Amino acid sequence: QWFTILSTSVGRGSKKQFFKLRYLRLRPRVNRRVPPEACELLLTNRQCLKHLEFFCCYGLTDTLVNKLLKTNKFTQLRNLLLRHGHGLSSKGILQLTRAAQNLRSWDVGMITSNHIDT
């Protein structure tokens, strides 16, 4: 098992799993990281997402953000928290935060040159 979903909230009457997901906090198990496949699975077509909090999410890269923005503009996203590392460069963070028009608060930690996605 790659990760444990600590908490979520979904809209009532949701037929598809995670389709109306509004709140997501994802933390991998000890000594693990959130892989790109998990990020893609949970974030593709999640139009209602308001709060996103990932821990050790090195799978969230610039390439994946470009791919996700084609199916999900994150228009409802209000809070973005990337804790204990991620795979985004400043360009990827800028793309994600610009797309999220309702973003009120975000904390993505330090950005280092090691995070540049090729």
C-alpha cells in the first residue's frame, strides 16, 4: 500500500468514487513517497476539490501538473499545502496557483533546483 488517506469529505449522492471529492489530505506510509500514479488517480477530474494537502509528494511534478490542468482547472481549490517535499519547480507551482482562481492560501515549502522536472 503506497499511502493512507487520512481524511476526505465528499458530496452527497456521489456515484463515482472520489468524483465529488472536496477535501483531501494524503500522507504516505513511513519511508514512502506519494508516486505520480497516485497523484494522477486522485486529482484527475476532481472539479470540486477545495482543500489539497500532500505530504512527501515527489510524484507531483511539472509534467503531471501540465497533464492534470487539461482535465481539471482546480477552479474550486482554496487551500494548497505541500508538506515535506514535492517534485515541482517554481514554474510548475506558478502554473498550478494561476489556474486555481479561488486559491486563498498556499504553502509549498522550499523550492530547490533539484525539483526541476525534465
